[in-house]
Amino acid sequence: MAQADIALIGLAVMGQNLILNMNDHDFVVCAFNRTISKVDDFLASEAKGTKVVGAQSLKEMVSELKTPQWIILLVKAGQAVDFIKKLVPLLDTGDIIIDGGNSEYRDTTRQCRDLKARGILFVGSGVSGREEGAWYGPSLMPGGNKEAWPHIKTIFQGIAAKGAGYFMKMVHSRIEYGDMQPICKASHLMKDVLGMAQDEMVQAFEDWNKTELDLFLIEIAANILKFQDAYSRHLLPKIRDSVGQKGTGKWTAISALEYGIPVTLIGEAVFARCLSSLKNDRIQASKKLKGPQKFQFDDDKKAFLEDIWKALYASEIISYAQGFMLLRQAAIKFDWTLNSGGITLMWRGGCIIRSVFLGKIKDVFDRNQELQNLLLDDFFKAAVENCQDSWRPAVSTGVQAGISIPYFTTALSFFDRYRHEMLPANLIQAQAHTYELLAKPGQFFHTSWTGHGGSVSSSSNNA
């Protein structure tokens, strides 16, 4: 007799902890994994003594489910497609497939359409919060077939920490990249400009976490910096300085280019990871290429530490502003109804990017749901402007010291460009075949700048 309320495929640590979370909320879960031995190991260890049941095949898993049958996929993006193909023949009209992996958001649209034709409801749900969050309350970002929500609402609201699915998950991951990079570079400035020891850096991060920069990732950074190995030595210096990516950062950058939104910081964050992965190249370059030879920091170290704090804070504001710019444009393109204040509330609980900072953003959108950009709100306008006298010296000092701080620099560059009514882009337009005049937008003109060109203009600017 069927006994399980829901099935979950994928028994990596996130999948296991999500199952235990559902079990703690009195849902009976059937566990399955492509490598069957993992099912047995899970039932014999982490899930021992729980109501969790296991299955040795997809067919057996489906037979364990009550009607309608609900299945969560928590596998790699490519594997999700394979599992869906195998599941479809085993399911009936009204059954629900929930993809909780890191799929590209367009996959949700396609799967939703294709499965709807077969009578199956599809949900693409971002899941964030890492291992601890998966068990004690992840941030869940469901999107897809609206008909599925009344069915899964109870279980989602039950297990989630107190949206448009994968696009929100993608933007969330973009902001996560954006949190990690400036924190990393702040530590770089502390170490190589101020000469701070790791224990001093720990104290700085812990102090910052009591301010407006109360971020989960700053808390984690402090814990990493203080962690010691079995020989009572700091572990961080032994970790290879090479970082990969799962794809969400790249997808965000591609989406930003596609929709014409200048989400410049995600590009920097993704390329920073790409450059870090060129470890062997960098080893060779370090032997050949020299930076500034005579830099020495002689200013007030305490004041410069405050400069770093403000540069980080201002860059975080720019990062979130760009993220919500992209969400806003996607909502226009796809005719989504997004509650920006609700999104921040969702991210604030259980997410990797959870922070007190998000509460301020929620207040902004509660006041004005149609706000074009966070920087146009009085609170964030004042915050960024008040950081400038520190933000700019932090950037220039890093440059003089030969330290790459592209995230701080790019954030500042975005701010400076965004606040200018006139940009030198008119020179670019003039160099194109045609141009518009300020007084006559929408009309295109052609000028032979050298006197040797023709007088015929094309109908649009095709620079």
C-alpha cells in the first residue's frame, strides 16, 4: 500500500538533509538515488529511526507514492532531463515533478510546456541555504505551473525558512557571487596593504557583522579565517586558490547581455573565478611579470580599514541594485508579477545571502513597488553617497599597491556612469553609420565626418 507523501531523487548531502527536514515536519518521504547503494546507506545511517522509506528503482519509488504523486529532483542540471524522461511513462495526469537542482531558468519554461501537454504539472524551484539550511529551513523559490501550487503549498511552507523560481534562484546566485568576491578582496587589502594577521582579520569581520554588513557570508568568512587544522595552524593558506562555477553566474551574465541590463558585477565575479582557475598560468606569470616595486602604506591603518568597510558596503548596494534591475527587466519581458519586497523576505530566511541588509531592501520596495533602481531610494542614495570618501581611496590604494580589486572598481564605475546625465557614448554613436539627436530621438541622421563619404543614411543606428 502506498505510504509516502513525496519522493526525492538525489542523495547528496542537500538531498539527504531536505528529506530529514520533511521527515521532521511529519511528511513521509521515499528516497531514491541513481547509485542504489546510497539509498541503503542513507536508510541505515542518517535516516535510521525515521519514517523515510527507500526504493530500488524508479518504478518502485512511484508505487510507494500516494495520489497525486509528487517527486522532487535534487540532481545536477543535465541529469534532471534524463530522470524526467524516465519518470513520464510512470506518472498520471495531475502528478507533479519538482526540479530542485540548478537548472537554467529556460528549462523550466520548456519542461512546464512539454509536461503540461501530458497532463503532468512541473515546478522549477530554486533551493538555497546549503546543507544546514536544507535541514533546518532552506529558502525555496518555486516557479512553473501555477496549478501545482495549491498541492505543494503545505509541504513547501512547512519546510521552508520563513517567486519566479529559477530566474530568482539565478539572480540569487549572482548576488551570492557578488557577496563572495568583495569579501575576498577586502581580506586581500587587509592582508597585503595593512599587513593584518588572520586573527586580526577575524576580529574585523566579526566587528563588521555587527553593523549594516550583517551578512551570513561575512560570518562564514570569519569562521574560515579562524579555523585551524590538527596542527593548530590556520587552514586557509593551505587551500588552493582556484575556484570553479556551477553555471548560474554565467547564465546571469548571458541573460543580462540578452536583456541589455548592465549587470557588470556578475561579469567581474565570473571572470575572477575563471582567472583563478588558471593556476598554472598564474604561477608562470608570477615569475615573469612585476607589479609596483616601491609601494608602502604609511597612512592611518584604522582609518583605511574603515575605508575598506565602506567600499564593501557600497559595492554590496550596487550588487543588489543590479540584481533587482535584471529581475525587473525579466518581469517586463515575460509578463511576470514579482513582489520584490516578498523576494527579499524569502532570501532573508535560509539563503546563503541572508542578511539584515535585505530587510532594508524590503522596506524600500514596500514603500515603492515600482522603484526603478535601489539607488534612487533616499536610504540607499544616502548610504552610497556617504561611502564615497572612503570607497574611492580604497580603490586607488589597491591599484597603487598592485592589488586586483575589480569588484570595488567596477561597482564604483557603474555608480559614476549611472549618475551622469550625459555620457561620452555620443562619440560612439557619431562614429557609427547613423546617430540620433537629443532634440529628435527616434530620427536617424548621417554625416560624412571626413567630407569623403556619401550622404545616404541607413534607417537605424547599427553600431
